[in-house]
Amino acid sequence: MKISTLILFLVSAIALTSCKKEGLTTYSSPNGKDNIYIGLGVADTAAYTYTFAYNPSQLRDTVWVKVTTSGDRVSHARSFILAADPKSSTAVANLHYVPLKASYDMPADSGVIHIPIILLNTDTALQNKSVSLSLVVSGGSDFSTNLPLAIRSEKINFSNRLEEPVWWHYWGQLGAYSRVKHQLFLISSGTRDLVIPDGSVDPNYYLQIPRTLYYIENVHEFLQDPFTWITQNPDKGYVLTKRSDSTGDYDFYNSSAPDKKFWLKYFPSVNKLIFIDEYGNQILI
């Protein structure tokens, strides 16, 4: 055998030996039980905001919380606990939400389950304040509770008033949040929600960016010239009425709800009308 051939043979043998697969092992807890947590990643464990303001006459609604195991699926159901944390919750059971069960079951041959959390809209105080429900998942009788609290918990903030949606701060064009600005956004944009530009939430989010910019531009044009917007959208039922004082200010409202007025203030120095929010700030986008 030639020396060059022999060297090539030895190198190949060494390479094959070093590339031999090692046996794969799966994760197991010190006590032999799998762990359990809420959601997948940061986006799922961030605080969730809900409001009945879109349907104020609705008395209850359901938020689904995803609970996931960290180990293998098994052929039988396994029990775990999902409970409210009284130390970090302001929501009251039976007043703001239906009490949770003593325990829940992860179905056989499954590693994920969605638990219904029923929120109640029976407290009239929710029109002026929000409450929070902090949920924590723990092992119960069939799982371990070794994972960090941060990924075993989730907070739901809710009310019967508009709340800052999770997508708002992603779009700098919208500026600082206010409820009046949010209401005007809902009136003029053509949508309730904007896409979250985060690949961990939706890998195809970029496909929705042109549509999102279109919605934001609708709001911008409305704020610049609400008179033209009213003319172009007569079916919406909104009107502008000049105030009887000498300010030159207007009230913007829906003819079917004349008590719900938005202040359009006149600035003579720039000869322009600008909406004012609940904090007295100009609404500009």
C-alpha cells in the first residue's frame, strides 16, 4: 500500500470514530417529575391587557392561558395547579373573575393545554380603573416546581375602559399613549390592533407592515383635517360643532352619543385646530 493511501485511510478512520453519535438523553427533574410553565418565551409571559370597552355591555369573556410541560409526553393525564397570587393581584374572585379550579389536568399524550380564565364585567368601578389577576402555575401532584417564577407566572390586567395595548409602544409614530388618542385611533384608523414587529411573536410580521402604516396614516390624516374626514365618512355619524364661546374651539362627537365629546382646540398662533387629550396635551401623530 502506498504511504499516501495509508495516511488517507488512517485519517478517514479517525474522522469516522470522532463523529460517532453519542446517545441522547432527555431532561428529568431530580425527583423524576417533569416541570411545568406558562407559555413559550418572553412574549407569552408578558402582562396581558384586556378591556371590555369594545363591548361594554358584555358581562363576561374568556382569556386562554397556555400551560406547557418541559419534559416528555406520557400516556396518562397529569395534575397541576394554576392559582391566583393574592400578593400581586387586585382582582377579586366572584367579582372580577370566576374562581379557578383546585387543580387542572394535562391530558394524556399532550404537553400543552389552554386554561380558560373567565373575566367578569359586573363591577361598575372598572369603568374608571383596571384590576390585575396574577396567575402562577405549580407542580401539583404530578409535576415539579423547579423552574423560575418568571416563566411560571402571567399577569392579566383588565377593565371596562380603554387600556394601552401591547402593540402601542412598538410604533413610535403613535407617540405617548392616552385614552383619548386611543379612542380617536379606533374611530379613524380602520382597525383595533396593529401588528407587533417581533419575529418571536410572528415570523411573518413584516408582511403586515405596509397595512399597519396605512392604518397609522389614516389617523394622521384624520387629526390633520377632521372636517374632511367627516365629509368622507358620513356613515360614521360624527359631527363637529363650534363652541358658543369666543375661543374658536370645536366639539367632535357622534350624533348618537352627544354627551361623549372630544375637544378640538383652536390655536390662533398657527391657525390650526388640534385635538386635546385627557391630560391637556395636544394629540399629534
